[in-house]
Amino acid sequence: MQAGKPILYSYFRSSCSWRVRIALALKSIDYETIPINLIKDGGQQFSEEFQALNPMKQVPALKIDGITIGQSLAIIEYLEETRPTPRLLPRDPKKRAHVRMISDLIAGGIQPLQNLSVLKQVGQENQLTWAQKAITSGFNALEQILQSTAGRYCVGDEVSMADLCLVPQVANAERLSRHPWSPISEALLSIWLSPEPPPPNSDKPDLLHKNQKCV
Ligand SMILES: N[C@@H](CCC(=O)N[C@@H](CS)C(=O)NCC(=O)O)C(=O)O
């Protein structure tokens, strides 16, 4: 199959899409974006056209090398295997396990609890309390883990997939919670988050914007 420029189906407020945008930017991969607005028209993720691409009706999805991949961590791992520079998974198996552990903790243990469809089920009245509970318990565990894994970044001194997961999740948490950040989170944030707001209608590799809201 003819493979052109990769296409990222993304929503600028989506923390999961943001992970992939950071990976694409760090690996200097040129790509096009097709915005999928999760709010407009009752949610464009529910359109037949998009469901054909990702039956989970979620962003991100990446068309690349003649295939379509859903699930942000699977996308990042594919990019890592096919475009290995710079590395986002450490060579050392123990460090690599730590990176995957932190990534899974965020992608499986924190973000899904604050997903749009889950919050809808929880209901407007209880949404904030629900989200704050999920943030507090997830981040308490994370903070404890980071005590032993972090150097300059989540695992040692190299940027990894774990940082790609952490940054959007912290931005999300800052919006929803008053979680007290440990010195490690504070240090990571100061490295990773620039003070500028995202450009309007941004769906670009807007690496690190503190004021970006996520879902
Ligand atoms: N595990 C998936 C989760 C994807 C996900 O939850 N995406 C959210 C945005 S961050 C979404 O599309 N939500 C749409 C909805 O809840 O209707 C991943 O890592 O890609």
C-alpha cells in the first residue's frame, strides 16, 4: 500500500493525543492533522467515518506506513520501533519496565477515569469530586514511584514515554484539582511546561503548554 505523510486524528484538548503529538515532535516526524472535535456535532468521534478508523470512538488514531493505529501507547511504541531516534524507551530493560509502568499507570489508571464518556456517566453534579478522587489516588501512587525512578525526568535523566504521559496528565490535573505537587513533579513541570497558552485552533505539535485544557 502507498504510504504518504502520516495523518494524526486528534483533538487539541485531548491528553492522549497530546502524548502522541509530543512523540511526533521529538522524533521530527512530519505529519498532517485531522481534527476530531469531541464536543461539536454531538462528538465527531461518533461519526461512521471515524468509527471505521477507530472502533473505540476515541482520539488519537494515526495513519502511518499504510496502517491505522489507535491507542496512544501503541502508537508511541510503533514510532519508537520504526523511528528509533531519539529514544523514548530506554535500552536498559529495568528502566524500560519503569517507563512502561508509569505510562500504564497514567494511561490506564488515571486518564480513563476522567474521560469525557465516563464523566458523562458520572453526571454533572459529581464530576469534579469524581475526577479529583481519581487524580489524588493516581498521583499519590505516581509520586511514590517517581521518588525511586526519577532523575531529571520520570525515569533517570532521559526523556521517555513516561514523560509524554505525565505532562498532559498534570496539565489536566491542574485544571481539576488542588493536588499538592511534590518537588519531583514541580521540577518536571518547570522543565516541561512553558507559560504560553496554546495557539488558537491549535492542533500542531504544541509540545508543552501549561494552559492547555485536556480531556
Ligand atoms: N487508551 C486510549 C484512550 C483514548 C481516549 O480516552 N481518548 C479521549 C480523549 S483523551 C477520547 O477520545 N474521548 C472521547 C469520549 O470520551 O467520547 C489511548 O491511550 O489512546
